[in-house]
Amino acid sequence: MLKDKSNLWVVATFFLLAVSVIASGVSFYLYQRANAFETLYQHALEDLGRIGIKVDILFKFENGTKRWYNDTYVASGWTLLNLTTSISRGDIKYSTMYGSAFVTEIFGVAGSGNEAWMWWKFNQGSGSWELGEVGAGDYVLRDGDIVAWYFEDVSSWPPLPP
């Protein structure tokens, strides 16, 4: 009887030892794979930095809600209209006049009366917001740009910055 119990403990010990070795091996393998994927991810970011740019965009709604999309990578040559269309997943309406796009609705929020979507660019040199001088389809984004869409009352000019 004693021999059967000692055999059981020996078998249980070897079983637990085998499970521990297998678990350690799997953990080591997964750790190596995670490191490899991290390296691939960093290389992809470096490559993206060479062919694209990084921008920040803010959507400020009438009720004060702010939606930031920071460190957004886009292709070089993209316009503010391209970025807005991409971020909003196509939930945007605009009209074209004189070759420029005038945005009338973003995320289902449409201008009416004295309210409209205006775009702004943050001037990092002066530390202040500047009203967009061209249509969203004409403004070509640059690396590091901070831009904002502000839904606001335009009955007085110039409108207030975000």
C-alpha cells in the first residue's frame, strides 16, 4: 500500500514537472514572438514616417464636446478634406464652389442658420489658432499639423477660435 502511494506521488511529481517545463517553453516562445512583432511594428512605424505624416485633429461640437484624434498617420499629400472624410468614415457632407469644398455636415451635425463648421489650424510659433484660409480640399496637411473643425456661430466675424 505504501509503495502504491509513493508511486502516485512520483507520477504526480513528474507530471507537474513536465507541465511546468512545457508551460515555460510556451511562455518563452510567446515572449520571443511578442518581441519579434514589436520590432516589426517599430520598423513599420519608421517606414510609415517616411511615406506619411502625423497630424492631430479636433472636432469641437456646439455643446462643447471635443473629440481629438491624435498622432493620426496619413499619406503625404492628403488634404484636410481627405483626413476629415477618413476620420468620419464618410459621415461628411460638403458642397463645392469655385473649385473649393465647403463642409456643411460632419458626424451627422449639420450647419443651419448662423451655425457652420469652420476649420482652424494651430500656429505652433504663436501658440494660437488661425482660421483656415482656403477650402478643406485645398489645404494640404503637413507633418505635425494640428487642425480643428469647430461647429460655431458665424453671425459675427471673425468667429471665435476653438
